[in-house]
Amino acid sequence: MKAIRIDDGRLVWAEADLPAVGIGDVRIRVHASAVNRADLVQRSGSYPPPPGASPILGLECAGEVLETGEGVGRVAVGDRVCALLAGGGYAEEVVVPAGQVLPVPGNLSFQEAAAIPEVFATAWLNVFMEAGARLGERVLLHAGASGVGTAAIQLCGLKGNPCFVTAGAAEKIGRCVELGADGGWNRHEGSFVDAVKAWAPSGADVILDPVGAGYLADNLAVLGPDGRLVVIGLMGGAQAEVNLGILMVKRQRIIGSTLRARSVAAKAAVMDELAAEVWPHFESGRIRPIVETVIPIEEAERAHDLVAADQTFGKVVLAVGA
């Protein structure tokens, strides 16, 4: 098969070893994958795949089931599916545990479906499973125009949670509001603290943050009593000071979370919740994947440059084959 390989820092479409199918696995003919910022970090050498995972980039895909391993009853050969991956999506074929595979919802194309698994799983896991957002609780979403952000906005709307976003441009904030956010703050205009306090005078109940250290102090300043801050990225650094007194008095919680390194069983549990709670709303059209553009996988370098430039809204999808 062919796959994207990293050659002296460049992305090259070249021959690669075909992965083997084991017990409980599914082999998928990939028709589309999608770019996540984690791919860019892995490419730089700072985010190695978990032990046993494919070294090939790509954390999600959509395509057709080619083969199933022993004990698989969840899908069958020929099914149209999308999958959450620990790696391997930038390729013609990928092998993944069956618990991380779901049918393509409704009449979505493979390219649309490839934009769903990683970001909707991340948003659902962290806002509703880790933080336990309850009906009516207010949610602050940083990087609201990202794939995870656009997924989280829609999920908050679905579950009855008002949300406020930060993003890097007024146009992006406007599009987030069109998706369902109450409002937003342009991060280039300084601290978001006053804007969030005006939106939620008692404080945000949940914050989803991919920035890390650079936002920690301001996050805790706007996090309300019994609030939960979920840190899912370190774009703004990994080291910061915390005022433990305020944390204790306000009973705030800081939750560190990653999806990729979780066990197969844990990922399957997230996908099962998505199937029950979210998939019907894709099929009805109430929520949808947000795709900025589709680029041939042979031009993955261009796709990475586009994401790195921070000019996208939603996902950049990679088309594999005709």
C-alpha cells in the first residue's frame, strides 16, 4: 500500500508496509482522512505514537471495510465506516480495533465522515464525560474555530449548554456564533477575562482548553465555584503557577486529558456514547461535520501548512484515491 511517510521533515506519498489484522480488528480501505494539530506535533518529533500504534500519521479516517478479524460482529465487509485511530490514517489502508469503528452516519460522504471521529470524540469525552457538563451549565471553549471547537459548540447546543468561544479573528467568532455559540473574544485583543465575566458573571462551569500554561491564570479567574477546567493541549506551554488557595475556596478542579493514549476499551466506550447520543443527530442533520477544504493526500504537505497558518475553520480533510 501507499502512505504518507516523513522524509527529512517532508511528507511523501510512498510505499509502506501493509498492517496485519488481528483478533478484534477491522481493516479499512481509506477513502479520506483528516488533519489534526497532533499530526503536526508528531511530524516535528514531539508527539510519538503510543506503544504498538502505527507510526504513520492520521488519527481518524472514513472508508470501506475490507476485512474483519476473529470475533468482530460490529461491522461487516463492505460497510461504510469511520474510525478513531491511534495512528495510520494517512494511508490507503488502516487496521483498527472494532470498538473504535462506527458506521458513516446518514448520507454523509466519506470526506465529511472523516472529519468526525477525532474531534467529536475529543469534545464529547472532555466536556461531557470528564467535566460532566450538566444541562444549563456554561462552557468556555478556547480555539472555538478549530475542529474540536466547532464540534464542541454543536454538542453544547445539543445538550443545552450555553457556550462562549475564544478565537483568532472576528470572522471566526461570527461563524462560531452562527454554529450556536453565545458570543466570543478575539484572542489578539488581549485577555478574555472581562469578556467572559460579562457573559457569565458567576463564572464558567466548564472550560475546554488546548492552550495550557499560557491561559491557566485567566482560566482560573473566570472559572466559577465547583468549575472544571479540562486541559487537552499545551500550545501555550506546560509549566505554570497555581494559586491553590483560590482553587480550594472555589472548589475548582483542573483535569488533564488526552484521548490518543487511552486504552482500546476506553476509546470504545467514548465511541459507544457517540453512537447512542450523537450519531442520530448527524443522521437528522441537526449537527454536522465542519470541513474547511478537501486536499488530495499526495498534497498533505500543503494541508499541514494550511492548518499551521491558523486560517482554517473546522477540519482540513485529505482525500485518498479517486
